[in-house]
Amino acid sequence: MTGALGARALGLSHNDPLRGPVALQTLSRLFCVPADADGAGVASVVDGAALLSHQRLGPGSVSLGGVVGAPRGRTAVAQFSTTRELRPGGPFEATSRGPFRARAFAAAVLGGPRDADEAASARERLVAGLPDPLRRCVVGRSEGEAWFLAILAELHRRGVLDRAHDNGPQLLEAVLAVDDGRHPRQLTLTNGIDVLHFARGLPSAVVVVQGLDDAIAADVSPLLADSSTARERNRRYVGAFCVGALDAPLRVDVAMPAGCTVTRLADGGACLVGRDLVPRLL
């Protein structure tokens, strides 16, 4: 993975979750888990419930596919963090690591106030403004979690919290209503159907994968390419990957793996991926 950019957040939407690790292996020479990451979380939304798992990461390079695996559901978000980023840490470390979940939503959140006192003050203000049903979803002491829940509170005020998947652009409207524009921010949010990726001050890109190489699939697992049916599923695979908080902007002239196209997200821009797996810049 020499030359691969570290990515601290990932959102994926695809038509064959079992082959997600193959797609991530395909992208492994472009993106990797940051070398300093010591924790990872993966969240997916299945049947209206957000499922979340966290794991510790040891030293050394770890592939995205090796960490993310094959999460359940058509959409998922992942976040890679370091202990020094946590505000606060200490006894709240486990619940302060993203991604975060509430109701039928999960989100990777990066950025925000860097000063610990400012972050704590912002969190208190955001939590105080939450309606009771969402205040009960608070599990940690992270400003990022409170910011995510404030977005859901905005959807609640608009009366679309329980049907936001039919109002994809309103997801971004809710983000912009909550975000004050003072700090770099990156959000990768899913409701199990849509994936919204928003970034300001943190480089991001969107990669579409159409079709998988049988040799790469067999390297991940022989069962993924050992029959005509398995190989046909490889050919029919489509996935959209929103990759955020990159170590540096991805060059648009970089050599892409076969079947992949890349769009570098403009600073302050957003991308919405819906049921059709077509990224739409907002």
C-alpha cells in the first residue's frame, strides 16, 4: 500500500455487501487506515436499527478491508481514530469514539473545536437543545456525537426524522442549519438507504466501483470466484465509496484500478448516494 492516503472516515453504499471487502481491497493502493489510528468503529443500519462495533488497532499498517470487513446491510460508515483526538478522553474514551448511532442513523464525525474547553462548552449547548427522545441517545462525552444528534434534532423539527430517506437533500439542509462554519468538519451519515458525505477543511473523494476482478476476489476468499455464479456477481457489483478526512487531497490524475472512477469533493461540498448508487454532488 505504498503511496496510499490515510483515510479517517469511510461511507459505503453497494449492491452486494458480501463483496465489500473485495472492493476495498481493490482500492487499497489508493486508501489505507492511517498509521497512527489506534481504534476503529463500523456502523451499519439494518431493518431500521443502527448496529455498531468498535475494535482496538495495533501498531502497523492495516487494510481498510481488513478492518471494515463485510458489514450487514447495503450501507455502512467507518471511522478510524486516535486516542489523542478524543475530547475528553479518560473514562469516556470508549463511548467518545465514532461512529455514533441513534435511531435509524449512524455517522462518522470528524473535526470540530480543537480546544478541549471550547469542545466541552459546545457539547453542553448542543445537548441542551436536543428533544428528550434524542437526549436519551447520548452515550458519551464527545462534541462530535452531540453535533450528530443536533442534526437529527433539526430533522425532527422539520417533521422528517422518521422518513428522511425520502428527503435526501434535507439531510444536507439539516447539517448546514447546525454547522456554524467555524471549524473543519466532516460528516459521513447513513440511514440505511442514503449516504450523505459533507466535508469542509478536510479533503474527501468519492470513488465508484463497477465490477470486481475475479483474481482479487479469490485472494480475499476463494468462494467469491470459484463458480460462474460467483464470477457473475463480481461483474454485477456496484459500490460508491465516500472517503473522507484524507491525509492529503487525492490527485484526480492518479491511476485508478480498472472499473473505478473518482471525484474529488470540493471544499465545503457534499455528496448524496441514494438507492441507485449514483453519487450526486449537492
